Amino acid sequence: MPFGIPLSFFLCADVQQARLPPNSTIDDERTGRKQQKKRMKSLHDMLDRLQPKLNDVVGIEITASSTVLARLHRTERGATLVGADILPAVLQSVEDAPPHPVALDIPSRLRGKYGAIAVNTAQATVRLVSLPGAVDAGSEAKLIEGLGLEKPSDYRIGHKVLVEGHGRSESRVLVVALPEKLAASLPQLLPSGSPVPHSVELSELAIMTAFTSTPAAAGGGSIFIAFGETVTLFAIFNRNALVLVRRFDVGTAAVLSKVKDSFGVDDDTAFGILCDSAFDISSIMKESIGPIAKQIVMGRDFVERRENCRMENVCVSGGLAASPGAMAELTAALGAQPATWSPFDALTDGGASVPESLRGHEWRFAAAIGAALATFGES
């Protein structure tokens, strides 16, 4: 299921706004049905021609430290990887993106026809809101109010109905807000030629799209934790449906900084210490991961009671997934050993064309792959 729709920057025709022409008065009912079918087929053919063929898409994740690219091609069997790369950051500050940024220089082998952009920023807000009954025009004010924004007009706000309520049953709605200046700036990274900008979304939503496209999310309850650069995502799925989502403003960069300060080393050495069980960094992990682990346990217990289900697996992605210390902290809190998740599991070829130099960094492509997969799910 694509979760990136709330912030999509669509340039294609909106099929939802299409309307059938009024029916003609035809005496013969059978002839009338045939005429209507012909009109519908003609309309569908026209809309199909208007819709862009989203078979060649490059997913692009914009972060403060890098630009991650994953070009996917859609076939009848599913999505395959054409190529992938990690380039230097294109924005000096994601939080203060200029109205007209320098165009992104994408290598020719990675230039898909369309571009799906995901952005990693702590300035965004994500909420999973429950409303009584069905979602209608009057629900918009309630959804915006639920975000708790001081000035909603400064944000690009969107929502996606995950579960439509009826009568006394509740609707479950994913609501997202991204600073308007950032949402308007990002498509300008692709000002002309290929790829054509198709959508903008949050990295966390793109990662969830990638996760639900893999076998790890199928079946019963699943806990998914993605350690991003500046934000950590925590989501719970039950039968592949999102039932809880949280964002924590603590990511791999913050933990890395504490290791650097504690040992007096550079970034590369600090990351090596994170991934090496020979160093005792338990106090750093308890301080950094401990509060997140407690929130995850509370969320798990709440969902299991409300949904009458059991969490069958815990999947982890991101830089801290390679840290024995971080995994030990999660294992102690959850009473279960987390499994490392790879976004390439969402592809039919398993990411066979990933360059050897990028092996071991599969987690870094989760948002780029998810953003591209979301466009396939829309068309």
C-alpha cells in the first residue's frame, strides 16, 4: 500500500475528477446498456492515454548528508532495480531549502522518466487519527486540528483514509504536514528534462510503502522500526494494515555524535565503534534508545489489547540496525530479537544490480525505493 499520497505533487490528470457524459434517452434498454458500456470504454481509453506510463521511475531521497537514488522499472512480474547510487547532499540545509535550489545532477544511467522525491526532515508532522463515522468535507478541520500546528497555513497538509468508517465504526486517517516552503522547493531540484517530478513525500512514509511491499509485513502483527538520520520511525501493522505510527526526533546522527564526543573520534571511526561489540557503549544506548524502546513497548501493548492480536515479528532498518548495542537495548525491552529488514526484498530481483561498493548499505535505499514503488501503486 502506498503511504506517500498525502504530500504528492502530482503532474498527471486526476482520474477522480473525471465524469461520465449524461446518459441519452434510449427506448431500447438493452441498446442503452451497450451504448453506456461503449461510452465508459471510450472514457477509460481516453483517461489511460492521459495518464503517464509510470514504468520507469527514479526514487530520490534528500537528506542533510546525502542524496540517495534508486531507479526502478516496473514489469508484469513486479519492480526491478535498474541502478542505484549515493551522491553528496544537494541541499546545504533541508530545513532551510531555497525557493530555487541548484538542479540535481543525476547520472544518465539513473535518469528515469519520472522522479519521486522523499525528504528526511524533523520539521514534518505525522498523525494517525481516528474519527467517528465516515470522512467527509466537514472532517478536514478536525484533521488539521489534530496535528497541533501553531500556523497550519505554513504547511502543505494532506491525508489518506486507511479505513473508511460506517455508522458507529471509526475511520482511520493518516494525516501529514510538511513545511510549505520545503514542499514547493523540492520539485525545483528537477527543473527540466528527465526525470519529470511526479511526487514529494516524507521519507518515513516512503519507507513504510517499501516495508508493506515485502513478506515481512504479511500475516499477523509486525513492529517496524526505521532509524533515519535525524528521525526514528516506529510503526505497527496488523495484517499489513497500519494501526499505529510514531516519530521520534532522535536518529542515527544524534547517537553517532554522542559516540564521537565520548571517544574523541571522527564520523567513520564512531560508526565503526557503533557496529563493534568490543566497545562498551551501553550507557550511550540506554540514554538514546532506552526512551524510544519504552514508547515502543507501550505502543505494542496498546495495539495488542485494542486489535486483539499478537506481534509476530520485529523488523529493524537504518544505521543503528548494525549496532549490537542498539539491538541489545531493543531486545531487552521487547523480549524478542529484532530481524534486520532490507528494502530490496520489495523487488523481484532482490536488488541484484546494486554495485558491490554499496553492499552493506542496503538500508539507505529504503525511502528512495519506497517513493518509486508508491508511484507504481498509484497508476
